[in-house]
Amino acid sequence: MLKKSPTTSEWQHLALNPRSDVPLYQSPRSSPETGLPVSRGTDLFVHRAPGGTLYFYLHHWSLSLNETNICQVTSADAAADFLREHTGLGEGQPMTGPGRTRVPE
């Protein structure tokens, strides 16, 4: 395990894990038109660091063996924009509520 130096930012040592972090949005795994599997997508997750800070990140995934899955840390504003774009929520509409995942407090 990496030790954090006093000059190193917490985000540089995050253990982002799409299997255990809270999903805020998951792209479709099958096509609504054909029902066939989708080969790639982007999901949005939130990770709580040991210090309590929430980090939002995009998980770009692919089923292709020659492509790499990556996690990309993003801002809370960019995460909100991503949710609005992918869920149809408009500006000013709440991001939480019945049927929506709540950010862990």
C-alpha cells in the first residue's frame, strides 16, 4: 500500500473500484432496439475516500479485449452535467429522490 506524503494530494492514491463504489449512472448493457449486448459505455460512480471526501468518476468500459477500461476523476459539476445529459433531467431538477441513487452521506 502506498504511503501518502505530506505534499501528496489524497486523490493521487484513491482506490477507485466500480465493483464496490456507488453507481450514480450505468450505461445500458444491451441495446433497447436490438436486445444485443452493447460493447462499450461510460458509467458514473462516487467514491468516499478514507478522509470522507467524495470523488466522482467516469468508468469508461469496453468488452473488447484490445481496449482498456479506465476511471477518470471528474468534478461534482461535471458529474451533474453527465447525469442531466444521460438521464434527461433538466436544469434545477433534483438529482436524488425515488428511483434515483443517493450520494452517500
